[in-house]
Amino acid sequence: MNRIIPLVFLIITFAVVLLGKQRLISVSVNHEIVNVADKDDCNNLRLIQTDEDEPAEWMTEKEVWKLLRKGTKFMDITDNEDLGTVVKSKSSRQFPIKPSYQKEVSHYKEKLSTKYMKESLKNFTSFHNRYYRSAHGAASSIWLYKEIKRIADRADDYVRISVRKFKHKWVQISIIARFEGSDRNKEDQVVIIGAHQDSVNMWMPTNGRSPGADDDGSGTTTILEAFRVLVEGGFKPHLPVEFHWYSAEEAGLLGSQAIAKKYERQHKDVIAMLQNDMTGYVGNRQESFGIVTDHVDRNLTDFVKSLIDEYTDIPWANTKCGYACSDHASWRKAGYPSAFVIESKIDYNNPYIHTVKDTIDLLNFNHMLEFSKLAVGFAVELSHIDESEKI
Ligand code: BES
Ligand code: ZN
């Protein structure tokens, strides 16, 4: 009898694994048990695009991981082949020549500090990894959601704000925090500030240690800090402003594509999108913003430069990042103006990303704070764009 019970248990376990073809994972988050099912089948072929003008190719997941190791940038369009096909004018929008809401911006800017950034990034990098299909990645996204919610719940009653989970086919959620605009006739217009929350160890993607402090814990905390001061300062924008924390960027921009596709289908008018991916590494170089000039909206990028000049204390330098470098590319593909800022010129970026060595001790929080200043300036200025004088 003593031997039969374990045997029966073993058989049942095998049957569940074989028949279910789904791994059920229990994750403990803040003492709550969350059950997550990893539905993705690793043997599926993926449709991968590595260049705007090249046809997409079907690849196994192992082949996709080889691209990651080689540093070949790619977009996984398997589930979003139709992104950018809803007919709309793709002509570039005009942005103001220079910023004009200095007083409002400084009200929030003076509340910025590195204290909460340090605490939150320490917690965020303590998850074994934040891989989009792992239980750790699921847990880190729930932790982040609760943190954002905790900040939003402290807002004064007159601040109209919501925090939503955006669920995907995989276990890690994306998160959208939204400030409603005061002009109720313009609810479809939106200004977006984004970062990706997932991380990857390129040598052992599914279960390797990947702190992802810089890529992109830094961008995640940069925009979290901007969000915090806006909430605490009582931000009431004229147009809606959203903060997005994307899942599965490292797998080919999966989270941002899913959200951009939804917005495109809903005919939302995305005024502008700013991506923050890697904002913390300076190394032994002079500090500057890297302003990405390829695969971005030119007019918006020019406006971002003027925001850096006005609201931050360091200069900018033009740089290029290539096709599908980060989530701004999903918004661009959907036909919306997007821009991308990074910690430095690409050649001087953190050399340890996608490895166990992408750790917090290599980051400069004052540098990250400069990006938070930009994010605050971007949110305030563009939320008034319909009232600004155009060129
Ligand atoms: N943060 C990186 C982008 C990056 C890498 C910028 C190196 C500057 C220097 C981003 O998370 C990333 O890893 N992108 C992938 C492409 C993605 C679609 C898988 C890349 O660069 O290989
Ligand atoms: Zn990355």
C-alpha cells in the first residue's frame, strides 16, 4: 500500500502534464497565490521580421534566441501581422517649436528624487528574472501593478486616474496607468510614455538569472518616478496621458504590438509616444541623452530635443538604434508618432544587458532622474498640444 500511493500520484502527474500540454505554475505574490498557465508551446514556429523592407521568415524559438545572442533586432509579428493596416493618414503631425508650460512642469519636477527609484529598482531586480513566460516574470508584473496602484490610490479625489492590467496570451501582464483629460470631448486622444518591464538572459532565456537593472528596469523606474510626482502633484491634464509598462519586449515587441493594435482598431488618436529603454548606464563617459533618429517620428524627435534643452541638465546626442530596437517601433508601425531616448550614444551603452551582469550597482540614478524630468515635461507639454500655437 505504501508503495502504491506514490506510484498513483506519479501516474496522475504524468497524465496531467501530457494531456494538459499546459504548465500550471503557482506564484506567490505578496502572500497571494496566483495560478498562471503558460500556454505557449515552445515548438511553435514564429513569424519574424528583421528589417522593414525584408519579408518576414518563419523560425523556431531556438532560431529566434540566436538572433538575440547575435544582437540582430527583430519583431515577432506572428499574432500581429496586420498591425498598421487600418487606413489612416500617416503624414507627420506638427509639434510646437518650443516648450511653453515651464511653470506647470517645475511644480512636478521639484518633487522628483532618486530615493523611491532606488527602492523600487532594488525590489524589481530581485526577481530571479522577468522573462515574459516565466512564473518570475508573472510575479514581477503583479508586483509592479500593485506598486503603481498603491501610488495611484494616494491621489487626491479630483485626480481622475485608473490603473489597468492588459492581459496577454502569456503569463506576464502589461500595465496601463491613465490620467483622464479635462476636455471630455477628446477622450480618444492620448499621450503615451512607455518602458518595457521584462528582462531576458540571452544564454538561458526561459529560466536564467536576469536582473535587467538597466534593460529595462531603469526605464521602468524612470517613468514610475515621473508617474509618482504627477500623481502626488495633482496632475489634471487637458488631454489624456497614459503610462505603459510593456511585457515581452525582449521576445520581439509582443506586448507593445498587442496594445498598439488594440488602439489602432479602436481608432484612438495617439498624439505622441515616448519610449524609455535603458536610462541608467553612464560608464566613464560624459553624460548625455542618446536621441534615436532612425525609425522614429522626426518632428516629435525635434520637439523632444527642445524638451531636453528646457527641462533637463544634460545635453543630447544623436544616435541610431536600428529596426525594431524597442517598443516605440510598434507605435510607429501602427502609424503613430513615436520617439526614443536612451542612456547615451549606442556605442557607449551598457555592455552587460541580457546577462546576469546587468545589475543595479552599475547604474547612475541621477542620470535616470534626468530622464524622469524629460518624461514629466513630455506629459505636461503634450497634454496641452491642442491649445498650443502650431508652427
Ligand atoms: N534595450 C534593448 C535595445 C538596445 C540594445 C538599445 C542595445 C541599445 C543597445 C532592447 O530591450 C532589446 O534588447 N532589443 C532587442 C530587439 C528586440 C526586439 C528583441 C535587441 O536590441 O536585440
Ligand atoms: Zn533588451
